[in-house]
Amino acid sequence: MKEPTTPFSIGVQEIVQINRDFLVSQGWVLKNEFPLYESFAHSKNNDLICAIGLYGDFSICELHWCNKTPERQFSTINPKLTKEDYFKIIELLNIKIPN
């Protein structure tokens, strides 16, 4: 993801809690880095993917085990999501993340 350059994007990055460091600490591995977002896959379940964006975007999805189409998904542009929200989203989607 490119470095924030506008006052808005700099401010967003200062308040975002669900960032690269947090996702890596939760077992996610960076797969692709683009100018406006980064995509991740989970190290213990290849059917889990997520992405974060420069403007506070967060999305998470579980792919169907057979045909790899999105099954359970959540997406928002909300830089005020907290780490607690991350765990609530996982629980609400009924996504099983191995330890």
C-alpha cells in the first residue's frame, strides 16, 4: 500500500487499529500489495482471505471449500473499527480460525 500523503489519509492511518501488524499477529500472511490496499490469506486456512485499504477499508471472506466462491463475507470502509470489532466480526460470520 502506498504511503498516505493527504491530510485525510494520514489521519485515517493514525486511528486504524486493524492494520498489517495486527493481521500478521493474528496469523494472516500478506499475499499482494497494491497502491490502495493489501490482501492477506490466513496461514492455517487457505479459504480465508481479507484485505485492508488506505482509507480504512476492511473486508474478510471465507471461500467455499469446493468451488472457491465467496461464502461468508464482511466489508466496510470504517477506520474506527477496533480490534474487538475484528473478533466480533469473525464470531458473527461463524468463521473458524484454527489456533
